[in-house]
Amino acid sequence: MKNFRDEDALVREIARHFLPGSGRGLRLGIGDDAALWKPKPGFASILTSDWFLESSHFLREKHPPDSVGWKCLARAASDIAAMGGTPRCFLLNLALPAATSGTWLNGFLLGLRRAAKFLDCALAGGDTTRSQRILISVTVIGEIREGRELLRSGARSGDRLYVSGVPGEAEYGLRLFRKSRGRMNLKNEALRKHLYPEPRVALGRWLAERKLATAMMDLSDGLSSDLARMCTASGVGAQVDPGKLPLPHGMDRESGRQLALHGGDDYELLFSVSPRMVPRLPANFRGLRLTQIGEITAGSGVRVFGRNGKLEPLRAAGWDPFRQKK
Amino acid sequence: MKNFRDEDALVREIARHFLPGSGRGLRLGIGDDAALWKPKPGFASILTSDWFLESSHFLREKHPPDSVGWKCLARAASDIAAMGGTPRCFLLNLALPAATSGTWLNGFLLGLRRAAKFLDCALAGGDTTRSQRILISVTVIGEIREGRELLRSGARSGDRLYVSGVPGEAEYGLRLFRKSRGRMNLKNEALRKHLYPEPRVALGRWLAERKLATAMMDLSDGLSSDLARMCTASGVGAQVDPGKLPLPHGMDRESGRQLALHGGDDYELLFSVSPRMVPRLPANFRGLRLTQIGEITAGSGVRVFGRNGKLEPLRAAGWDPFRQKK
């Protein structure tokens, strides 16, 4: 496939991969100065924007381009799911080296289109330019029925703490990916979760619509870091029983716990539920495991039950681009 | 000023520079997974997102950090003005080398805050990470009364073609800036326009509210490139009389014309007006010059009157990151 030598041609190539930009609230999509959007009556808009950068978030030579396309949209859409909303459209800012505007771009757009279809989320616009590294910034616009949004700040002492899925699984998948040297078994759940995470839109919407949770956020940097943020926002503390954490398949208990507590990139939902709502929560939501892992406490800070059964402070040791060396 | 070693601290520092994120339709700003936004009743949302990258759009060592802060928001907001809308809030994606997270960041945030105040546009959220170069992606959300948006596609044969301000002035300012070697006279209009452009929000809104224009867009890449896009979108042609183009102060006629036709970064408005509305258009709108520079024709393509008085095709020779060598 040839490389692009003209910005308008590149924009046409991007637009060609997607449905005409309208419907579902999007009144005018790609092709003008800006997009026009209006949610359903009685709904408000949710706005979120995320980086996805070569070298920081993916490796150009190692990650399949279609995984880059899928994941850049999926992880941004996860922030919409984290409030209980539904993603509806997105803006793609893409900066490319000339050498990647052919075959790499094609694979990227195929993955992005698959994610857009999976999420029922239309391309609304964006910006393209040239750069030395591949730079992606994705803005997702969603909608939520007014007053139903689930914030980080709603957790109250005594609420039970839940996670969806298997926290740490994506980080385990990253380890498998690093060892894979190009031969990847996509039937492996953890590897699939690293490459093609699925934001928990249906679960988030269900919890919000039925007012089952008091606070919610997505797990992107790791449970220890993200739960600390929820506690700060809500002005509460939390205690976690690591023995209750589901472990990634194929991991021993101790390494599994470390990954579950500190591994990033999961895009599972972390939410608190008041005790009277707990009986209404199933153990599985459409095949997705929901696990009670602890509870919200008065005070501040996150503590875990250690091996001796005593509570110990949990250090926030998830992903932080400004703290970690790579 | 110290550099940041922790993403949460960086986010707090950014938030500290801005008003609490609410009001004017923004119901929940920075600090949660996503922002909540709802325009006034009877209005739709306008969405746009723009790159502003070190080396491509600004030079870290040469451009004042507060100009980078001002301009990254101003140019994205210009796309909202280009549809006749009003910018209301924005998402800031910022990736920084550790060495720029102190003094440079402070200057950047001061410029960004000034632009946000000038535009009455609130910080709604975004994303931060670390990178080798300074990377900025700004998404602006605006509002427009339903049905009043001015698109690129509305121009009709016989409409008169207008520009605001002095196209080419920003490119002239860039030349002065390159020569300035650090000593800058900010009383110079062209230099100010390169460093601190002012999107034409009031003019765009006025034209849209009064239904005075048939099509509109902003001049970001240069008149020859942008007018060609308007013509393609509208399925029309255009002819331009370069003799009518206002010239940047201090330039001779021939160089001034070249800059006016092909110079980028102006963020002026280009719009078409049906002949019966022409009498309602003033020569100045609140001190901003409005100039009739030609008209929309049947057919396709942009032509200019050459020195011999004959019409010649105008090559689209504005800014294109995929075409131009730097």
C-alpha cells in the first residue's frame, strides 16, 4: 500500500474505513471544521480524552497495528463506561511518520474500525499531521441519562467494594506478550486482554441505570493506585482482602496477588455498593465475574489484610509515567 | 520551580491554574474519569480536536511557553468559531519531558489560562504522560443554536466571498519571529498574531445567528488550500481578485499577495454571502475588517485574476504537513 503525500488524501483514507458520520446523536461527522453532536433528550454528554503513544503505550515493531487501533479507542471508551455512560462518537488525532502511512496505517484503521463497530461509536473528526513517532490522542463522547452518572466521589463508609473480571490479567498478558517473540496464541485470555481489551460498557450502564453503585471508576493504572484515588475523591478509606481477588489463570497465588493489586491496563470496573443493594448484585453479569474484594471504611487510606491476617497500608504502586523507569 | 515526579501532582498543578470546572454547561470538570457537559436548551454541541506539537507547530527553545499555551487553545477554538459556535470547555492532553515540567510548564499554563479566560472556556479534563518531546492535543467543546451552524458546504454560485482581518499576517509574523533572535516587539500586529492569535468567535456567532453567510470555515492552512476545500465541499468554484486582498502592514504588494494567498496560521474566517445579504454586511465588525475578495462560481476549482487581468488557476499551496519540507 502506498504512503500518503497529502493530508486531505490521508483524511479521505481514514474516513473511508468508517460509516458515514451521522446517526446516534452525531449530526455532522468528519469533513467540516468541527462535528455536531446532540445526545438523546434527557441525556447529558460525557467527554474524555486519552493519549496512546509509541514507546510509552505500544511498540511499533512489536504490537500488531490492529491492536493499536483497537486499544486506543477501547481504553478511552472505558472512561465513559466508568461513569455508567454509553460511548457514541470519537475524534481521532493521529500523527504519523511517512513510513507508517501505508501498511501500518491500514492495519491500524482495521483495528480501530473493529473497535468502533464493537462499541457502536462513530468517527466524528480529528486532526492529522506528520511526526517522527506515531502519536495518537483519542477523544470519546458518550451520553448518560441525567443524574445517573456514577462518580469517584460517592463511596461511603460501610459500602462493599467490587471489581469486575480479573484485575492483573492484562499485566500478565503483557508478560506473555513480551515473551512471545511474534508467535501469539490469541486464545489465551490474558494475552487477548492486553491486545484487545473490552471496556465494560454494558456493566457500567446497568449499574448506573439501576442505581446499584455509589461510586465507580475504571482500573487503568492498577487497583492500588486507582482505589487510592477513589478514596481521596470520596473522603473515605478502604480495606481490601487480597484472598478474595480472582487470580489470572496460570499464575501462582503470590505473583497473582501482586499483579491483581498493582497491574495496570485492565479496564475493569471498580465500584462500591451500599449494603442494602448487595443482594441485588449477581456473581456474574452476562458472563463477567463480579467479586466483592473488601469494603469502604471511615478515615482515609487503603489497607490490605497481610499474611498474618493484620491490616497493613497498601502502597499505591500502579502505573505512573512520571514515577516509573522503563 | 520544581519538576513533577508523580502524575497526580501534575494534574493538581494544572487544575490549580483554572477555575473550578463547572458553570456554562460544564457540570463536572477535571478530577473524575470523564467530564459531564450539557449545552443550553435548544443548542447542540460542537466538537473539535487539534494537534500542537513541538518541532511541527512550535519550537521549545524559541517560542515563549505562554504563547504555546495560548495558541494551542486559540487555534482549536477557531474551529468552533468557524461554524458560528461559542467555545465552552476543553480537554487538555499534555505529554512532557521531565525537564519541562517546572518553569516551562508554569509559563505554558499561564498562557493557557489567559486564553481560557479570554475565550470564557473552562478546563474540563484531559490526560497527562511523559514523552521526549512536548506533545499537546486540545479538544474544544462548543455550543450552537440548533440549525444555525455554518458549514463548508453551503456556498452557492453567485455568492460573494469574504475574509476577516488580514490573511497572510500570521505568516509575516512568523518571518519577523524567525528574525527576532529573542528580542520581540509585541506591539507589532503581525508578530502578535503569530504568537497570540485571537479566534473570531464574536464574528462567527454574529454571522450564524443572523444567517448572513451561506458557508464558513477558518483559515488555518492558507487561503489557496482552504478555499479549495470549501469549493469541493460545496460543489462550486471560486474566483479571487488578489488586488482586493488587504496586505500585512509593512509588506510590498507582491510578497504581501503571496502571503495572503498561501500563508497559514491566520485563524481568520472565510465566508460566502448571498448577494441579497451583502448590503447588511458592514466593512468592519467591532473593529475587525471584513473584505470582499471575490465570488463563488459554477463549476469547480479556484481561479485568480492574474497581472494581465485574466483568470488563472490558483494552486493550493498552503500548509500541508505531508507535502512540505521544513
